[in-house]
Amino acid sequence: MTRKLLVLSLLLSAFMLTFSSKTYAEGSEEDKTSFIMHHVKDSHEWHFATFGHSHVTLPLPVIVYSGDRGLEFFSSSDFQNHETHAFGEEFAHEGYFIDEHDHMGRVDGASFIDLSITKNVVMMFIVMIVMASLALSAANHYKKNGAVAPKGAAALIEPIVIFVRDEIAKNAIGPKYKKFVPYLITLFLFIWFGNLLGLLPGAANMTGNIAVTMVLAVLTFIITNVNGNKDYWKHVFATPGVPIPMLLIIVPVEIIGLFTKPFALMVRLFVAITAGHIVILGFIALAFIFESYSIGIASTLMVTFINIIELLVATIQAYVFTLFSAMYIGGAVAEHAHDDHH
């Protein structure tokens, strides 16, 4: 297993160094490191690689809505007719512009809603397609072969389903775990596949986007509180055993706690994945900054080592997010024994 991880990490490192632009070897140090944040951030186009001065990119649909102009569709390639983005009408298309930070705006300053299909949105579609394909393939296997030993996609999905069901849902939630198993399995697979695919060269940093982690945290927040029983809400608004004057302090703290838990989930996943990407790309940038073969070799070795860690972090973060979600849900649905003797 260790040998496979080492080989996979070495290949990933080689691909990352290969697909990093040769143009970074020229110009200022800022130019040589600008690709780091470009990779980490979302974008209206998908940049795969750079060969010399030729960029391999996939233009993505730009969808905007404004009250005065309605719904408009065009391609992000319409903004790519110039070497650099800058504020100004000369770089605009149909009255819209994208600046050097890939932020969209209107030349006349009017407000609008950006509904564009960005790189991270496309990545989400890819992750969902992979998940659905594996799940349907596994379902077809059991439908045709019954209890026969799993093969192919079923061999991958079954251990994950059993692990999430028995080691996470059942242990953290208790007797009512079955109701929440589908959500927890979907959550684990979505984060896991997103983390792993995000390590591929040119891939989108989907789970390192705080908007994505926020939505996942909000889903856990909604499911937890919608399913909260009377003991759960009594603990929040009338904590047993606490004197009434103290409730003036305890209740606000408990209410704040309802929101800090999903907030911690959101930030933990976002920081862990984004930090890993930045560290890997930072070591790659060293080869271009110092323009040295020895630094390049050392960077490759470090990137290989960090890739091994990132492969493990991808799984650990999916596990941690799912586990804490299950624990929050378990605390909301748990039945507490009441002592009727006074």
C-alpha cells in the first residue's frame, strides 16, 4: 500500500511540475508565484496547462441576471482577447468585465447576479457524475448477482457504506441512525472524491472553496436542528439543573453554539484542503524562483512527500466532517432518561 501511494504521489508530482508553465522561469518573483492563488481560487475559465506562451483552457458559460437587462448568456472566452484583465470599458464584453482577480462587474456600475458555471461548479458536476456512476454500477452488481462477493465499483463502494454505517452513523447517532445513513454516505463520498480529484494536475479546488464547505455545513445544521427532539431544545433554552438567573448567560451561549458547530465544520475542511494545495504549489514555485536543478529535485521530493500526506488528508477530512456531522445529529435525536423521583 505504501509503495502504491509513493508511486502515485511521484506521478502526481511529475505531472504538476510538467504542467506548470515554463514562462514562470522568467520575470519577477511575483510572476513566478502568481499561479498558486490562480489555482486555489475559483475562475470563469478552466486553465489546464501552459506550454510556452500557449494556454490550454476551457471557456465556461457566463450567466448573469440584472433587473434592467434580464438573463444573459455568453462565453468567458469573450473576455480573453487581451493578455491581461483590467478595469475599463475596452476590456468589457456586452457591458461586463472580469478584472485581474477574476471578479466580474458591469462597466456602468449597475448591480447584477452572477449565475455563471465556474470551474468549481463544473468540478461539482464531475464529482456527482463519478459518485452516481459508481453507485449505479454497484447497485446493478447486487441486482444481478445478489450476495456474491463484490467486484469492480461494488468492491469500492461496499466497504465505505459499511464503514460509514457501522463506525460513524451507528456509533455516533445511536438507535435512530438508519434515517441519516444515506445523507452521511453521500456527504463522505462527495467530500472524499472532491478531495482526491482536486489533487490531480489542473483540477479545481472544489472542497477548498469556502462556499462549497459552507453549503455542506448548512445542510448538517438544517438536518441537525430539524430533527432535534424536545430534550435537545430543552437543553438549549432551559438547561436542566441550571438556576434561572444563570439561564440569562447559558441560553445565549447555547444559541451561539448552534451556529459555531457548523461554522467549525466549514472552516476546518476549507483550511485543511486549501493549505495543502498552497504548500504543494509553493514548493513547485521554488524551482522557478531559484532556477536551479538541485532546488527542482529537492522540490520534487518534497512535493512527493506532501502528496502522500495529502492523499491521507483527503480521506481523513472526509471522515472528520462526516463524523462530526453524525455527532451533532446524534446529540439532537438522543433520548435522555428522565428521573421521576424527587
